[in-house]
Amino acid sequence: MITTAQIDRIIRFHGDEVPVVSLYVGVRPDDGATPATRINSLLHEIRPLTQDGSLCRRARMSVRGDIERIAALAGLERLGAGALAVFSCSEADLFEQVVLPRAVRDRVMVDATPWVRPMLAVLDEYHRACVLVVDRRSAEAWELYQDEMREAGKVEDPALRKPNYAGWYGYTEHRVRNRADDLARRHFRNAARLVDELFRTGRHEVLILGGHPEEVPVFTDFLPRHLRARIAGTFTVDPRTATPADIRHAAERVLEHYERDEDRRWVAEVLERAAAGRPAALGPAECLWAGSVAAVGALLVQEGATAPGVVCDESGWLGVRGDTCPLCGKPVRRTPDVLGELTDAVIEEGGTVRHVVADTGLREHLVAASLRFPLPPAPQPSA
Ligand SMILES: [Zn+2]
């Protein structure tokens, strides 16, 4: 699992006088070149730095060490579809690998700090959820992120572990029940405190609750207001018999449902923006022009959509068709998926990208964007 501690370590890293090598390689099952081959050609681009007299000796040594270590990466053939990001600064003891669930453009950068924007843009699309399975006597928290779930904490009140009312001989049944309710309330308060503590680390975005359908709403009232607002959904489970796999599957379904709702909200917002005449772009042609002038604040892409198009590597112009770039006159490069190029361009300009899975009005446009400013008139593409 990608931990927030690892991401923080990468984001905060500064090599001082030694540079950091950041390398991204996409893993596409249909791609001819293996990741190892493409990593080698990326490393080839930065090899001259190891001889560059304008860098201090330690910097050259560091880059040399980074190249050796990245070239020796093992296990690449086991990567599924997605991307691998590597951040290395051998003289300052940094070597981090992050497997990303979505492909990004192959790229190598050497700079004073790690180049994290593509990684963060991909990870932004996934929610880190806190899953709490709770009943009147136990509460267990899990962290769910992408396809993995791990334990995050539990509350077990010793007084509740073996409820044994036999010792209260002489109590009326009514008083026993009151006593049990008191204990349950105390337990719910402790469980709410556990959730609060977990959210205070800032790691989790949403809360998912599982348990008996008559008990979960009772527990919910013990949560502070700001946590109640984070509830993505609830599921029914018997905490005493559920396996971690049961919990994970149920929580994943809740999260998926939540994300599809979120998809619909994102699309509605952009379509309303366009309808109201505020800066927005609908469809490949408009969105590509918006991407060409760095106008895109948030880009919505229908999941799995691709479209052929053209790119000018000189000016960054993106278009549906044409032979030469209308901005600089250079010949364009054809690409089977110009929407992928658009996504990379938006990320590089600090915009947000969201891949929409839900069936919404986006299907007829494939892409839509909310813009930072109204678009200038688009140049006419060459014949
Ligand atoms: Zn151009």
C-alpha cells in the first residue's frame, strides 16, 4: 500500500546541492516496448549529466548512483497496468518507488526536488477511506486505499469483552438493561474517539461504517459533526463473524457508489458552467485548444475514452487534425490518443484531472473542462 508517510517523505525531500532523479514509466499491456527498455532509454537521456563539468563532483556521483540503481530495478515484469514512479538521490539516501494505478507519460527529470506532480495527480483520483466496523461491544478500524485494506486500530472495552450479567444477581432485568446501555454508550464514545484520532492524522477523506443496521445509526450520533459529514456510506455486516475480506468487499462497494455520485456531481458542475456561459469547454476540439493555452482548471475524461489527434512538441499545441502547428508552423506529430496527451498537459500546468466512470452527459462529449479564463479564438488548423 502507498502510505501517506512515504508520499510525505518524497514531497518534503530536498537534496540541497545534490539533485534528485524523478522517473516515470507507464505500463501499458498493449505496449511493444517493455518497461525495462523504456527505463533504459530514459536513463540514457540523463547519462551526460554524469560527465557535466558544471555540476559539482558529488552531484555527478549522485546521478551516476541513481542511474545504476534505477537500471537495476527488479520485478518490472510483474507490474500491472499503470505506471511506476521512482525518486532517487543516492548521495542523500533517497530511493522511493511508487506504483501508480494509472499510466502517465514516460519522463525523467533531474532537479533540486522530486518532480511529484504527475504522481499526485494520479493519486488524487483515489480516496483513502477509514472503515469502521462497530457494534455495541467492539469497534475495529481499517484503512482502505485503492485495492488494499489494512488494520488501523480497535476499541475493546475490557468491561464488555465478556458480558456476564450473572454476577448482578438481584438486579432487576430493567436495571441490567440500563447498565448494558451505559456500557454501550461508553463504548460508542470510545469508538467515536478512535475515528476522530484517525482523521486527525489527515490521511482519510471519507468514512465508511459497517455493522448491524439497527446499531450503526445509533453510533453515528456519537460522532462529531465534522465526521458525520465525511460518511460516504454504510453497510450491513455482523462484526462477530465477518472476515476482513467480507469487510473489504462491502466497503469497496460503498466507496464505488460514493465515487460514481461524485462523478455525477463533477459532470453536472461543468455542464452547468457551460450552460451558464461561464468559462468551460466541451468536447475534444474545445478542450484541446484549452489545454494548448493552459486554461484548464479541471478536466473530466470519460474513462477509457481515446481519440486520435495531433501534437506540436515545439509549442505544446494540441489539435484534432492538421499537418502543421497553427501557432508556430512546425510539422505536428500524430498520436492515437491525443486525450492522453491533453491529460499530461493539464497535469503539467497544475490542473486537476478526473476520469469519469459513471454514465453521465459526459459520454457524448468524451471530455469537458472548467476553465481558468475564457478561451481566445482558436486558430484555424492547416489543411
Ligand atoms: Zn507549434
